[in-house]
Amino acid sequence: MGRLDTVKGFAMPEAIGYGAQFGDLKDGDVREALKKYYGSKSVPSKTSALAYWFTHGSKNDVAVLQPFEDDKTKIPQCPTAESDPDCKWSCEVQKEGSKDPKERENKDITTVGEFVRFCILPTVRNAEPKK
């Protein structure tokens, strides 16, 4: 995590990738270790810690993430986000104004709260607890 503090142009797939890798840590309680990064001033560290739940969370973990839904911390923008879709922060969400959950559209993500609300929580809410 210390190295993430100096990263410029951090992309959403990086946060989700690092978050997934945290589940492979063997020493100690990963969930407890990540808590100190939820309030980090380093946005790459904060988003990576919260992204852990994208891969390893379940509907039982929704309460852990809900306090971050309104986090106004700005997401780091990649310098190549306009030309490189892998560098962009966006999630597929239900189309605004539609009652049909199958009608989807991409939503640009600009804050940590939007990342949690639109990208992580929908996945966590639908995930069954791991055995």
C-alpha cells in the first residue's frame, strides 16, 4: 500500500485488481488490516482497500461499505482516460429513469462514494457468503 501513495493516473481496474489480491494474504486478518486505509488520504490506497469487497465481499458485508457511499474524495484521473477505456473509472448501472433492471448504461465515476455506491455495493449485495 505504501507504494500506491506515489502513483499518478491510477485506474479502476488497478484498484479492483489490488483489492482482489488482498484476499490472498495469509498472515493476520485481512479485513482488519485494510480498515486503516479506508480513511487514507491516498486515493489509490483507499480505493484498493475498499475494492477488496468487490471480490471478497458478500451481502453480509453491506454494512461495512455503506458509510463510504457519500465519500466526496475525488478519484484520480488517468491522463489517457479519454482514449484508453481501461484507464477510465466507470461502472455499468441500471439506466436512469428505467424500471427495467436489464436496461443498463455506463456511469462515469468521479468520487470514492460513487465507486462504492455504483461499482462495489451492487456486486456485494448479490454475492452469497463464501464457505
